[in-house]
Amino acid sequence: MDRDNLINASTFWSVIHPYKDKVRHLFFGHLHRSVSGSYQGISFSCPPSLVHQTPFDFDNPKPGYVSPEPPVYNLVELHSDRVVVHAHNFLHDSPAINSRTSQRYQKPVDPDS
């Protein structure tokens, strides 16, 4: 995934550089894997896919198969003093784990659904 860099990074930077003090976070996507970090001092995040994820394998950046990880969407909270990015794995049906006993159990089914 790190090999999938922005092709025109210098052009992109020349556009946002004059506004660097006003840019709070860069959002882009998607790479079929969550990626976050900073670029020229500006934080960024890229959500995973809403369909399937790419295996976490730096030696094989373009595998011919997909990971069984669930689809994900991000919820972004913009506040005057911070940016918070939450990730929500939906369609995830693996057993839950009791945090006190570490025992796996099937999540309760909502009888109204």
C-alpha cells in the first residue's frame, strides 16, 4: 500500500501549502485497508473498503485474493479543537468475547429485528 503513493504529490502540495494552517486533516480513499499518518505535518486518514479488505502483506501489495475482514466505514467528528475519526466494522458476526472471562459467546440477537 505504501507503494500506491500520490502520483502528483508535488502538485497536490503546491495547492494545499498556502492553506496549510487552515487544513486540519486530509481524508481520502480507499485502499481496502485503513491507513493513517501525516503528510508535511498534516494528519490524514484513509478508510478501508465498504466491500472487502486487502490482506495485510507488504511483500505482496497487489494480491489476487481478499481478506475475510468485514467492511468498514468511518465516522468523523469535527470539533473546534480536534478531529476524531472512528472506524465501524459492520456486517461483523464473529462471536463476542466476554471482557471479564475472555470466553467467546454468540452476541445476543435482537428479538425486534
